Amino acid sequence: MRELAFYSKLLIFIFFLSGCSTLNYIIEQSQGQYGLLKSTKSFDKVESLDTQKKIKLVQEVKDFSFEYLKLKKSKNYSSFVQLNDSYVTYVVTASEKNKIQAYTWSFPIVGTVPYKGFFKKEKAEKEVSVLKNKNLDVLLRGVRAYSTLGWFKDPLLSSMTEMNNEELAETIIHELTHSTYFKNNDTDFNERLATFVGEKGVELFYKIKKPDQTGVLKKLMDQKYDSKLFHEFMKQEIRKIEDFYSKNGTKSDFETLRESKFNELKAAFKKFILPKLKTDIYRKFQDSKINNAVLLNYKLYYNDLSYFENLFEKSNKDWDLFFKSLKP
């Protein structure tokens, strides 16, 4: 009976999370989530020494997040799941071809969101085909971690332990932020908030808890520099492309003209940004395939964070006051 009650709760959660009108999708997603949670095992049963080191780091980051960042206390990341893949889910996003505007799905609890997730890659690829048949730009990407927003105790996934230490620490803080504060119908706000807290939090974690790891601190500062440089560049380039769409979106040779704009973007990156980068996190951009769904992804996760930076300063860098100051 307890398992049945759990599964019923899971079905409700997946229904709310998916907002999908087809029963097959609801069942498939609920089975995926149920299988994931059913596969959890206690940390003391993990045999890999490398994974045990990651577990110790996660526990340190959690304690730090609750004490210093005032994130909501939870039992998330208190158990482990070994996956058969480097990703736990696959996320599909899409956009019109003549405007950088998200194709959206509506979910009863979380509201309207610009993505749809699948536990099975082949199902995500099938969705990609459906969207492409609608003449949309599409992006399919693997995800190593996600939050159930407090519905369940999120486990530490083997996909997360494949990250380096500082990336794992930032991811834990990012996801704990989602379970601390979530604004319905505003994915952009939620992701920018979690990005801000994750970036700021991991920096503070290494400054306060591991000040001897100066190499990591320098790497984080260099990545922060690169991130700001890259996303300021992308913000300007996306504005140029949006202006191009407003003037050329209905032309018969639009597709050819659009591809030329994408090539111009990569050429500008190679000339003006690549020589200034201090780390490797954006170097592969020059070789990547660009479409509007890809550009949307940059807008969603790395939009202007100045609102949160200013609010943090106005809150006297008090995290409790910062979260209380966020508009509901």
C-alpha cells in the first residue's frame, strides 16, 4: 500500500510536471521517475572511492548552502543512483525560424515553460522530429541534474559525479535554489536566479571553506570573466539577429541570409572573443551548430544577472534578506 501511495503521488507529480495531454507520455515519465527513485541506495553502500570523495564534497556543499546561503533545508542528495548513461534526462527546446521565440508547453503547477524533458533519448529524438516537421528550430541536450522542486528527495546521480568538483558544487547550489524559491510561469526568472546563486555560492564556498585551494579560486574567477565576456557578446549579437529577422523574416531567400548571419556571429566570436578567453568553457562555440533554439538556450540560462546582483547588494549581502526580497 505504501508503494502504491508513493506511485500515485508520483503520477500526480509527473502529470503536473509534464502537462502533457497524452496518457502514454504521463505513464512513460512516471515510470522513469519511479525507476530512478527506486534505484537509490545509501551512501555507505557506494564502493567507488572516487564517488565517495564526490559524496563528501556534496555533503560539505549542502551544509554550507543551508548555513551560509540560507537555502531551504532538505534531505536532497542524501542517497545515490547509478545510471546507465552520462545524462539523467534529455531536454528538447524549440523556436520559430524567423524569430527567437520559444515554443512552449504548459504545465499545471510550474506554468508555461520553454522545454520538454524525457528520460529516454529515443523519445526525445521522436519529439525533435515532430517539432522539425512543424518547421521549427530544435535543440536536444542531455541533462546531468534536475530538481523535483521538493516533491521528492532528489538523489545524487552518477551523472553528476562525472562533473569536476567546482562544477558539481555549483550544480548542487543551483538545484537547491530551485527547491528554495520557484516562481510559477517564469522559467527565465527561475533559471537566472539559480544561475546567480550557483555562481556566487560556489565562489563563496571555496573562499570560506577551502581557501587553500587557490588554483580552484583562480579558475572560478577566470570562468566568471569568460562567462561575462561571452554572454555580453551573445546579448549584442542576438539583438542584431533579432533586428535582422524583423527586416528580412519574410524574404524568399531568408534561409540563406539567416545562415550567413549565423556564420557572421561565429566569425565575430573567433575574432573578438576567442583571443580574450582565459579558460576552455566557450572555445568550442566556434565549431557549434547555431539555430534559434540554441540562441534561446543562451538567453534562458545566462541572461542579465544584474537584477540579482543589485538586490544582493541592497540586501547588504545577507542571503536571508535577499530571498525574502524576491518578488513572489
